[in-house]
Amino acid sequence: MHPVVERAWKLVPKPMQDAIASGVDRARGVTPPPAPVPDTSKRYRMLVGPVNYAGQGYRWSRAVEESGEVSARNFVHVDNNPLQYKADYLVTWRTAEHSRAWQKDMIDTIARDYTHVLIEACYPVLGGMFKGDMRKQVALMRDAGVKVGIVGHGTDVRLPSTHMKNDEWSYFHNDVWVPADLLEPVVAANLQLIADLDVPTFVSTAGLLIDVPDAHFLGVVVDPDKWANEEPLLVRDRIKVVHAPTNPNLKGTLHIEPIARKLHEEGLIEYVEIKGVPNDEMPRVFADADVVLDQFRTNDYGVGACETMASGRVVLAHVSPEVRAEVERNAGMPLPIPETTLDTLEEVLRDIAGRRDHYRALAATGPEFVRRLHSGDFSRDVLMRHFLAV
């Protein structure tokens, strides 16, 4: 929506917005889909939504179902799922925001069929009900006897001022992505909401604990078997170094590229940038790589690094000591990601080329680390222990 149009739209009373938007849907033949229903024979029934970033809502749902005691359904607004990650239930943003019928059906279904709702990224599960007021929506669900929790995914709870203070490489130090001064009040409001609601809270990555210290580290989930391969590592004269600039500012691509190009032209490495490759084809890409350059400006690691470790490749990233300590405590083994900053990237790549046996041994521990912490078992246990079976 054009900013001028958006400002005008916000001046329209909410009931009139709903009527106009619903009329547009009807004209387009859009019918609000019935709310997702869990297996009501299970003791615990959990709804997760509505963002499904990197497919994690779906994967956490599948993970808890492995307990045999849980039926879980995740949902996502179609508009928030451009990469088409798997999801149990899809609904358009317009429907969730403006269809009173959908909102009523959703709360009726939650009250009748679910025992737990896990809200992702502080997005309203009931869409535009109460003008999206999360406090009122949560109160309504709790009054119905439903236990509510929140999971932070990333920028929704990562306070720019804290991140900039703690990391010289923070992606908030420039305005390439979203100006920090614009994002700061949004995140601060989310953190205040979490404090006010006082519900079980989780974070997908350990680096977010600095902003939500009372949260439980949940961990992202990948499928280790999908990424497993037996391709030899670091046997070519020129080591193959891969980088996928899906978010160039967050990953530090602008700084990575000249370093990698220099070493490529020198003949030390073969540098390949991966663009537009569907996730289902990435296991082949990683299997053919020696080193994957992940993200250098978050001070954390996520799904991409886990997929690389599961592939038995060397993954380089900038990860804080606090994150390393937290994941080592939970995994019972160190994070197999050599600490690398944009200042030390060239030095580390040269070291890999010169000490191949050392890095082969390190990369070989990646699949085990992922199985311990990111295969779904750990996340299931956290949700069962701190949310579902409490």
C-alpha cells in the first residue's frame, strides 16, 4: 500500500475498514477458511502462529507431536510466507485483519478445541479483533481456559540500542535495512507486552536471551537427514566457499564480497554466491561446498548455519561468547562454528586452506551438534517442560 494511501486508510473507522475489505474479498470470491482443528483425542492441543518464519512454527508443531501426547497446528498469513514454507493452515492477511466471521470462528475453535496457543513474534493470533490489541486477545483466550505463550523469532524482540551497544558489527549501525530509531519503539513495545502478559516465553535463538532474559531457549529446528551427505571435504586444491546473500545487510555481504573475490582471484578459493536457489535444492549446493559463509552481523546463528552443520561443512559466522556458552550448556558440546568476524574472515579462510585436517575434524562434529540441539528433540522437551505439560 502506498504510504499516502495507508495514512488515509488508517483514518477510516475500523468497522468501515472491515466492511470495505470484506466486500473486496467477496467480490474476488474469497471465502474465509474454517479454523484449523486439532486431534481432540490428544491431551494437549497447541495452535502456533501466525508468522512461521523459516518454517519454524510448522517444525515446532511436528516436534511436539512426536511426544504422542500433543496435537499441534500452525498457521501463517499467506503474505508472510513468500518462500512457501510448509504450514498446516494458510489465511490471507486481509481475512485475518478484517473478517469478523473468521475472527469469531477462530476464537470459538480455540476455546473449544485447543488447550494452548503459542503466539509468534508478538503478532495477533486473532487478526484484527479488538483492532489487533494483543492484551485483549490474550485475555479472551485465557478467560476461555487456554494457556498462552509467546516465542520471539528475531527482530521482533531484538532491541536495536542493545544490539548496537554489544556488537560493533551490528546490522543496526546503518540504515540499509530498517532505521534503528524507527524500529526501537516497536521492539520496546513488544518487550513491554511480553512483560505485561507474564506468560511462558521462548526465543528461537540463544542471542535473543539478552533482550528477553527470562525466556527459555527453544532452538530452531531442521531435518538432519535432509542435509546429510558423504561428499569429501576440503580435498580440492582451491577450497570452494559458498555464500547465500538472502539478507545482505544482516549477513554482511557488502564486506564479505571483496575479501572473498580477492582470495578467489588469488587462486586460494573458489567463491560462489548462491541466489534464487529454492531451499529444497540447497542440500546439493552445500554438499558440493567446503565452506559456507553465514551471517556476520547478528552475533548469533540460525537456520542456515544449522543446515550447514548438518551437511558436515565448515560454517563461518560471528557468534557471541554468551550464545556459545548457552548452546554448549544445552548440547553438551561446543558450537562447531569457528569464531569469525568481518575483520578476521580473510585470516580464517587462509587458515582453513592451510590446516585442512583440523577443519575436517571440526566440521565432522556438526551433524551431531544439530541432532542434539536442532533436530526437534530439544525443542519438544523445552515446550513440554515449560509450557505444555506444566
